[in-house]
Amino acid sequence: MTRLDERLEEVALGEIDGLSLREALRKLFTSGLIDRRRCERLAIRREVELLQRRGVPRCEAFEVAAQEFCCSYEKARNAFYDKSI
């Protein structure tokens, strides 16, 4: 961890000092300190993986995840395959 990382960590911690975990996450999301797009993509990817472990074929899992996250099939598929974001 670099010195800059440590300083930024301190700033973020200062924003959530004294808050419960849920309150802290809510504040970090609303202040833009957590990347909502990356979290959404990770959540979609995890949902597809969970459905597959339960025996749902991948294409059907994309459909279910798209419905669950109110997004297109293409967005769900992209979130699953594009692990760079």
C-alpha cells in the first residue's frame, strides 16, 4: 500500500467514523466513494455463478439475473464475461 493509498484510506474512514456498517456503506455509495457500476457488475456475476451452481444453464442464468437487476440480457452477459470492470 502506498502512502497515497493510506492517506485516502484515512479520508474514507473519516467519512464513516461512528457509523454502523450499513450506514457507512450507504454514505460511501451516496458520496461516490464506492463505484456503483463495479458493484453492480460483481453482483450480477455472482448471481449468474450462483444460479449455475444450482444447475441453471448459463444463458437462462443471464435471463434471470437480467430480470433480478432490471437490466438487459446483454448487460448481464457482459458483466459475467468482462472481468476487467
